[in-house]
Amino acid sequence: MELAALQAMLNATMVETMLAEGGTVARVAGVRARPATFSFLSGGASNNALFLDLSIDYAGLTGLPDRLVLKAGRNVQGTARREAQFFAHVDPSAVPGVIRCYGRQWLADQDFGLLLLENAGEGLSYQGPDESHLHLYADALRVLANLHAWRWNDAALGSGDFVTDWDEAFIAFALDQAASALTALGDSNPVRADCADALDGLGPRLLARVGARPLCVTHGDAALWNFVMDASGERPVRLLDFQLWGVHPPAWDVAYMLYALWPTALRRAHVPGLLDVYLAQLETHGIDYGRDLERDLGLMVPGMIELTLANLALGLWPEERVRERLEWLADACEDV
């Protein structure tokens, strides 16, 4: 879709369709759209991205940012269905900090899709992590802990709609896929041997953990770009974009946010303190996960190598970014 046509369509239809749940949009003050690359925390960029800076007046809604960034992309219909399944079970008011992504289905129907809503504070969520972002990660981890606490160790986890993705066949497939991707990377440029060492023997260890407790409902893509954050700090942090939710050990989300996406030196300096923030928030729900978190990170961090290689195999992350993250994860495996 041409940029001008997209802008005209948004101006014409946003009032009626953008926020179908919980209220209406009084008016759209203006839509400014510009093509752009989409920078992630690692400094990479995705293709076919589009930033739309919206200035919106709301009627009947509270707690959402005044200015949003919409990331347009493909393959949204399936993710919308997956997120709908999540919210069939979750009342957002029951989990502090969780919100639904308004307008997703309508935008999915337009064939360019809404992948996420963010505040437009200078690309806040898409810069590489540094010391100035630590308070944002702390706030995000508190919200993540609230989600994990929601069904912590619930007897229903592992069955029905809450069945875990993990079983012997899936783990074997995932690790075989990772090994093939690692070999392919090595054919063009050697990859650190300790990445392969971390995957070796991981399957039986992961399988042994599947039926063990604690389990919780995990977000599945708990990166800072899936949190709504107000640069001024006046509005609460919110977590959204639940199409990859699942049932896993709580450390799965923690390993992704703080180990798969952080450079080694920065992680070693600051992640221990951020883990304390996460554990302290769990304690407000009466949950003590300290000792088990250390055990689970020893499994989940190597699991991030598999996830990183899977994203390469699926064409979701470019080779340069994958190599960078494998370096970070090889160091992280030594540390955990």
C-alpha cells in the first residue's frame, strides 16, 4: 500500500474503527506517516516497517498513551487469533499492567496489520539498552512478574488450553533445527564452539523440566518493544502483544528479556540488580522464586540459543544479529 493511500485511509476511518472496545475516538487530530527501518534493542532493523505518529483525542478511555506508534507488518491474522485465545482466559483488569492491543483485528483485515502499539517518545523502546534505560527495564520486569504471578503453579497449567508447548518430539525437533542452523552459520563463518556445547545434552534436561514446577503463563516475546512506556513516567507501564504466550517456567521470559538481548558487559553489570527487582515483585504476590530462578536460568539461557537460531531459520532475524546474540548467549551460558 502506498504511503499516501495509507495515510488517507487512516484519516478517513480511524475515528470509527481504531478503538472498538471500551470507548470511541473523539477525533484524530492528525496522522503523520513516514517509511523507516525499525531498530530493535540489538541495533538491527526489520524490513517493511512503517512508523505512524498519531495524535489522538480519546473519549471514554483512560490509561492509554496520547501518542502511539503503529508498526505495520505482515502475517498478522494468525497472531491476532493467538492473542484472542489469550484474552479468552485473561481479564486484563486481573493482571496489573496487562492491556489488549486495540484495533489489531481491524488493521489485520486491512492487510498491513498492527503488530504493536507504543508511545512515540523518541523511539524510546528501540534503542540499545544502556544505563539510562535501567528504570524502564525495572518497570517492565514488575509488570512481567505480575503476569507470571497470575496463574503461578496453577493446577490447570499443563492441560487443556494451558498445555505446554514442550514435549519430547517438540524439543527434539527444535534442537535439531538449531543444530542445523548452527552448522549453516559455521559453513560461512565459524561460530563459537561453546554455542554447540551449550546445546549438547540440553534436550533431556529441558524435557525433565517440563513436568516440574513452578510453571506459569509466559508472554513469549517479553522484550522492551512490547511494553507501552511513557517517556515522562506519568503513565503506568503496560505489557501487550500476546501472540506468543505459552506455559513455561517463569525464567523463560526473564532469559529472553535480559540474556538474549543484552550485550555481555552491560548484562554482567546490571542484570543481577534487575533480577532482584523481578523477585521482589513476585514476593508482593507471596511467591518465593529465588533459588529456583537460578536453577531455571541454567536451562532457559541455553534455550535462548535454540530460539535465536530458530528465528534465523524462519527468516525473522538477519544473520548479523544472530551472530551478535550468539556471542552474548555463549558468555551468558558460562555465567549461569
